[in-house]
Amino acid sequence: MYLSELNIKGYKIFKSEFNIKLNEDLTVLIGENGCGKTAIIDAIRLLLSEDEFGRIGISESHFHRPLDKPARERGEESIEVNGIFRSLSDIEQSAYLPWLDANDNTKAYLHKKIDNKQNNRGWFNHITWGGESVTGIFEWELINAISCIYLPPLRDAESKLEAIRGSRLSRLFRKDKPKRGEPKHNIEEKFEAFNKDLLDDTAISSVNTAIKKYLKESLGNVLGQDAIIQFAETSFDRIVERLRLLFYPKIESSTKAELFRDVSENSMGYNNILYLATVLAELERLEEQSTIHKILLIEEPEAHLHTQLQIKLLQYLKEQSKKSKIQVIVTTHSATISASCGLNAINVITVKEDGIPTSSLIANINLEPDSLFFLERWLDITKSTLFFSKGILFVEGIAEALVIKELAKKVIKAHNNGEESSPTTLEDYGVSIINLNGIYFKHFMPLFQGYELDKNGEPRAAVTYVPLRCAGITDCDPQPVKESIPTSGNPCECGNSQSRDYAKELIEKGSEHCRIFTNLKTFEYDLALEGNNLRTMYSVIYKGYKNKLVEGAKEAKAKSEDDWSAKSEKERAEESFQLLTKIEDSGKGEFAQKLAYFLASGAVTDFLVPKYIEDAIIWVTKMNTKET
């Protein structure tokens, strides 16, 4: 049994019905700020009446109100949270009989509705029910059998680990507490004996005598009270509430009792790990007969943790979710965590242009096995921000990744007419440049393309996909590459048939979100072919490499002063061919870095952007409405 699906309506960011699918073991919710990740966690807490830090409660601000209306206006008429549980075993079906689906006994429903109307106590009227009918008998024991624990972001782990009433640590001992009518626990008997022995100690007895003397003298026998010094109360609850969690700097040092430290001396990150360890220990120790399902909700587990600890923690949570059958739901802004949890664990929350959030569980996208393997290894190595953006610009090499960021500024400025209030960079549009180090669009774009092909190659709408705008920039690589000198009027036959055919398919099959843009030859060649760009690129060659240039320095300097815009396209093509050879000899990556620095300095104003790059930038930023 696990919470497989959640439907939310009228709650916080969710005006219309929002649906999210969850995994049986680990689900990691990622997405931009304000997309609703915390609201999803709070909706689960609301549905299951989680009270780890006091009941979540409902206030007027929780009822959805459009951002374009005054805050004083009344919110939605009601909040509705509906949960669907799946994979119920025979025993679970018997226990949750009132919740079951009439046609599928492995599925159960739980609902909560809160009306935007307060009673005379100031509380909002609400109703909770299970199953398909609101009129059925509801038993709270069924919700109580689902143990849900919530760990908030930026949690104060130190205070929660303190020796106080109801402490995090004391909860671990609930299973051991003697029930009414049972003999005292062995711990209670030991504390009683210890306190009795203390009274025989000379130091303790002398202080006790002195206190009693002054109490009697000040108030007398009639009004006076008595007092006694002892080590601690002897009831089981009070004993365990006085326990403290200590830490040792290294694992092996725990054998040396004198090396302990108080948690106040520990780092915030490690205290968070200690805190989480007590939570997992509590979930493990829950009574099996009274706990049917366990859910652990964690917001931003990366808080105060360095990269290696983030990786280790998520891998451990993933293992525990399977081993201990705990459904773990995590929210994060960490690319490290999203790369460490496995692609199928990720659920991407995005907000569409109309402001409506949507969710995409990667496990429900029908990725080919080789693509899934490739993407998981790639994410693990790159720790990419692939899913943390509003748009993605895929490039096939380091040169494009370095230079296109500067080229985009020119395109954006020209398109927005240089208006000060307009976006000026790809970052302003929330677009990430992702370097694929190859032509791997077929692995990546199925996440976003929005269709699948059946056995006959015909498209059908994808059940699940991530609705992010994607543009791929790739080289045509005409054959043979080295000898080809194409122009716009005389292009060469494309040698990159894989990208060419896929680009055509995306348009023909009606992909709403993905496009691939191709040039005449290669990135550097096409850059050089535009206007007077050869002048700038030869300036980079001469100024950037003049200490290395012995032969050809004078020629490079002369070409950096020539007016190439006055020459024919054929002449520029032949010179671009020569320049490409020089760049390849000196290293494309180093040249791209120096060119990007040159462009960023603002010294060049007439550098033109090739149309295929301009089209890609306009597509991914949605700057024009006439998209093709």
C-alpha cells in the first residue's frame, strides 16, 4: 500500500484541480520557486493529519486567491485534497474496506474537504471521508495507522534533539513504555534504586537537611512544605524525556566515552543528519500491528550539507525506502540530489504560461532503456541543472556552450529593441544552456517532446512528459567535412542525418516544445561567414595567441583589420574555411573562451549572429508568437 496519487484543488497555488503521481518508494519533487512543491507536502500533511510540529491548520490565506486580485478578496469556496492509495495487500484490503474502490480492491481513496466558512470558534468547517461515498462511516483509526512524519526545511535540529518533554529522542521509546497494568520497566526500577542510594550519600543528605531546616524555619510546621534532592523522576516518560543525544567526531571514537560532545558543539549539517537518523529509527520501531504504511516527508534535505553528504544521504534514503518500505517524498533545489536519486524518482513541477502548475513523474515517461541509462549516467557526472529551468538550450560542444551565452545577449537586445525593462540574458528568461558533448538529442528530447511513436511509427500523445521549451543547436557536418566550403546559395549535403531526420520528425509529429536548428557546416565556420565577423575572429587569433604565433602573425593582424562585410559570400566562405583550420590547430575550446571574453568586453558592436542560432534563441525564450 502506498500513496500513489494526489489531487488538490483550491489550496494555495492550486486553483483548478492539480494531479500528481508518486512513487512507491522515493519521489523527489523539483522545480522553480513558487511552483507548489511545499504546497504538495502540506496537502499530504493536511490529508493525513500529520502533527509532528503541531497541526498544519488552515487559515484564510490557504484558500487560493488569484494574484491579480486584491489580497482582501475572498479565496476559493473550498479546499479539496483527495488521495489515491494503490497496491493494497489482502490484509490491507480487509483493514481499509470502507476506503476501497468498488471495482478494484487494490485501490483505496481518502478525501478531505474544507469549506471557506468559519464556525463560531473561528475554525473552518471540514469533513474527511474514505472510499467513494461521503456518507459512509469514517474511522479515524485508519488514518492513524498511516504514520506520516514531516521534516521542514532549515530545521532547528539542535532544539528538537534537546532533553525536553515530548522530545524527538523520547519518541523512540514509545514502543517500550509499559502499558497500564503492566509491571514497571526495568529502567524505572534502576532509577528508583539509584535515587535511594543517593540519599545515603553524605553530600546529598547534608544539603537535604539544610534545605528542610530553612523551609521549616521560614514557614513553620503548618504552612511549610517538604523537599528532597534526587537525581531524576522515576516515571518512564520523564526518564526518557531527560535523555540527551551525544555525538562523537569519528565513528571509532564512540568506544572512548570521554570523547563525546554535546550536539550544540556539532555543525548544523551533521545535526540534521542526527535528527534524520532519529526519525528513521522511530519509523523502524513503530508497532507493526498498529502501523500499516509509513510516509516520510522531507523538505530541502540539502540544508547545510556539502555535496558529498548530499549524495550519501539521498542514496541512503533511496535504499531505506525499499528496504524498510518507507514512502519517502522529498523536495529539493539541489542539482546534486536530483542527479543522485535516479531519474525515475524525479517528479518535475512546472508552471505553465497561464500560471497553472503541472507535474511530470519521469517514471511514467516511456524512455527507452538505453536512453534512461545514458541520462542517469550523464546527470550523475554533470550534476546538471537540466530540470531547474523554464527552457533548455542544448548544444553539442564546449565551444557553443561558451560563446552562445554572449550571442544570446545580442539577439535578445535586438528583439526587445534595447528597452531597459526588458530581459537581457538567457538567465532572465530562465533558460539553461546544456552541453551534451555530442549529438544526443534522441536521448534527451523524449523527456519533453510530448509524443510517442507506436510500432508503425505513428505519433500518439505521451501520457507523461515535462512541458519545458527545448531548442537543440547542432552542426550540419557536410561530408567530407574538411573539404566542404558551403554557402547559403550553395549548401553541401548534410552529414548529420541523425539530427536532420529527428528535427524533421519533431515538426511533422507535432511536438509543441522541441526543435532542432542546424547550420551550413560547423559552429566556428558559420560564425565566421556572417558579415564582418572574420575581423573579430582574426583579432582573437592575433591578440589571444600572439605569444604563440611565430608564423602567420603578420597575416592574422592584417586580416583582423580588413573589412570582410564588403566581400562576397564566396570569399568569406573560403576565408572561413582557412580560419577553421587555424582554430582547430590551436584548440576550439580555448578559442571559444577567448572569443566569449572578447564579446563580453563590449569592444565589438558589429558581430552578427547566424540565423540558426538566432532562431533557436527566439524559440527557446518564446520571444515571438509566430513559432514554427
